[in-house]
Amino acid sequence: MNLARESFELLEQVARILWFEGTKHGLRDREWMALRFLSRANRFSRTPSALASYVGTTRGTASFIIGELERLGYLERKRSAKDKRSVMLSVTQQGKKFLVRDPVNVLVDAIAVLDDDGKIRFRDTLRHVLDQSDAAEQRHHTDVCKRCIFLREDRPTTDSKTTAEFTCRLFRAPIAEAEVELLCTSFEHHR
């Protein structure tokens, strides 16, 4: 028995929950993926281009997805204060409430019953698979800021009582501690 092949075949079957024909609760699979992603994305990744990259589609298709989610009241777009040509996407309160019906929640619930060590091993195994795939394809997957090579922790000096702060070296911007747990499409892991 080839355990690697068997594991892959199981992943293929799990993927059928993620990619489906038609709609579930009124949304197509990529619309669900977009809503899910935007609810966890950092401010640098809540753009149409980043969404297209994450979903693995063209900007035109991403614009269609954004328009549909906006029409349903799950998403809103705002012009960037810094660059009026840029658009920032945000999940509305209605969209956040709707995520309770996300079809992938069955997978989240199945993983949630594992003990903490099991969850960590499962997550780390999937990250390893993605890292290896990224290296082979010469690309980068999306992940949380705290694992990114571009994140710099600015430690307070010994005479300072402030907590540590963070900076994204790629975007040359400060990062709040709460943001280091959010998804970034510009993620690059330490090699």
C-alpha cells in the first residue's frame, strides 16, 4: 500500500466538498471561497487582485464574484484613502453571519474534534504539502502573516513598557498584533 498515494486520494475526495457543481445556500464554490478568504484576509489582501490570486482565477472572474457578493449584501467595496484607483473589499455583518452556513464547516467541525496535537500535526502536514508544491511550481501560497519572511517584530527596548510591534517589510507598513493571524496573499515562508 502506498500511503502517500492513499493520502492524496483522500484529499481528492475532501476537495469535492470544496469544489461543487451548482450552488449551496445560493452561492457557487468560488463565491464561498472568496467570502471565506475575505473574512480572514489582512488589509493588503482585501483587493480584487489578491482575491483573483487566492481563488485562482482572472481579475474579470474575480470582479464578477465581487459583484455577486456585493449584490447579495455580503461584501462592500471602498476606495482606498491612499490611492483612489485602488479598491478595498470588506465582508459586511450580513456576510459574516452568512458564513455560519458555509459548506466547509463540516470539515472544520471534523478537524475540531481532534486533540490539539492532532490539529497541529494536520495543519503542519498540509503546510508541508503546500510548501513542497510551491517549490516545485515556483509559486507562493497564502498563509498567516506571523509565518512570513517579510514580517519583522520590533521588540521594545528594555526601558520601554510597550508591547512588541510588527512591520511588514514588503509593504513597509506597521502591522498590529491582531493582524499577524490574518491571511496574506503576498506570504512567503522562511526557506
